[in-house]
Amino acid sequence: MKRLLSLVMASLLFFSLAPEFASANSPTSLISSARNYLGTPYSYGGTTPYGFDCSGYTKYVFNQEGISLPRTTGQQYSTGTSVSKSDLEVGDLVFFNTTGRGVSHVGVYTGSDNFIHASVSKGVMVSSLNDPYYWGSRYIGARRVASFDEEKKVAAVVPVKEIVYASRAEVAKEIANTLQLDQTTVNVTFKDVDESNPNYAAIAAVAEANIFSGDQGYFKPNNELTRAQMAKVLVQAFDLKGSAQANFKDVPAGHWATEYINILYHHNITTGYGDGTFGLEDKVTVAQLNKFIDRINN
């Protein structure tokens, strides 16, 4: 049991600090972090996953990679070194004049003439640097605020793939395997899970152990999990206790996940992000899930 608990704590540490494990020298890691917030709504003055403005978004993403940026677009435009458009590299900051009064918008270059940014109209999205209808004519320059070694520059030219998030079924499987739950006798009653699902036995096992529950008879095996939901699942699965107050900026006292997050904090399993937030709505990715498996098996 002691060995299992140590494995659990290692895996919990990974899930709670996934962005903090990212290498500050990896442009692909930087862009992966940036793409993790696709669809996050625009919020003037916003600096968290609840809502970003353009410079709040770039500051937040770079901070997760251990790179500190100033707060405003104008200040970021004065950071690092100037880069010509023909020499852009993945991870460079790109700037635009959208108001007619100088630099007013910033994003992160992702390669292939695209950039990711917090747009006023659609929130965090990927746009074309040479968009003839808008961005192309408003581009004014770029700055390099981080240097990457040559080996990782080569890796950065590989097209960035869409992040694939871990499903409830996949997480159920890993929990069942880690806890060595009995998966031989199954009796699933969920309307959307039958023997055709490859994780059928694992879902039954975690449901019987009261680790996962359904919603009006449905398990929703393909739904994704947020860090808040994962905190609850792991605390319940491994019967963790604690009473410390984490006081993360984005975790209000009355939030349903506050108790579970505080328990992780109590055990020094999570410290949150560098800006003092936990990342309640950040989704758990398959890549993170694979690392979770590796950490348990090694």
C-alpha cells in the first residue's frame, strides 16, 4: 500500500503540474501549451484560462514554460530581439497594428505562416499571418524572446498536431490498472457502454468502486476531464485526506473542486502554476496520460 501511495503521489504530481514540467528550451512544448487553450474566450484584461486578452495570453503561456514576459503588448514589443518576417521561428512573438495607432495585438508564431492568439471575436484561435483580409496588412514585426538549441529547432519544424485530450474511459482504465481493481467480473449498466468498448471492464471496475459515476444512466466515455475533475477522481480513488488551504487565484472557496484541490496541496502534490492559479478548466491530454503511465511503470 505504501508503494502504491508513492506511485499515486508521483502521478498526481504530474497531472497537477503538467505545464510546469515543460522544457523552457522546447518550441514544440511552448506551442503545445499555447494550443491547450484553444477556444478560451477573450476577456479584456484577462490573464487566466477563464478569459485572456492578447498579451495576457502570451504572458500566461510563456510563463508556463518558465519564460517571464511583461504584461502589455507594447512592453512585449520592446522585449527580446527584432526578427524579420522571413526569419521567423516557432515561438517568436508576432505583432500587429489593429487600431491605426501602433502595436496593439500580439500572438505566437506556430510555423507554416500561422500564429496563435487571443482574438477579440473568437478567443484563442490560430490565424494566418498572411491573411489577405485582415492580419496580412496589419503585421508590423516580430520579437524573439527565447532562444532554443539547434536540436530542438529541428524538432520545431514538424507540424504541430492538434492536442488530443484524455477521455473518461481512458482515465478509468489507468485508474483501474493502477489500483489493480478486479476487471474479470463486470456488470455495467450504463446506457452508452457495452462490451464493444475496449475499456468496458475498466469502466465497470471503477464504477463498482465508486470512483466514477454516471449521469442519468450514461457514463459518457468519450468526454474529456479537466484538472478540477481529475483532482476529485484521484482524491476519491486513492482516499487522500488533508485540510490545508491552497488559495489558488482561480479556485474560489465555494467551488465544488476546492476541497479536492486543497487535499492535493496539503500533500505537496500540487503547487499550481507560476502565476498562482491551479488551472481549473485545463483539460488533461493523452500525452499527459501516457506520461502518467510511464511514471507508474518506471
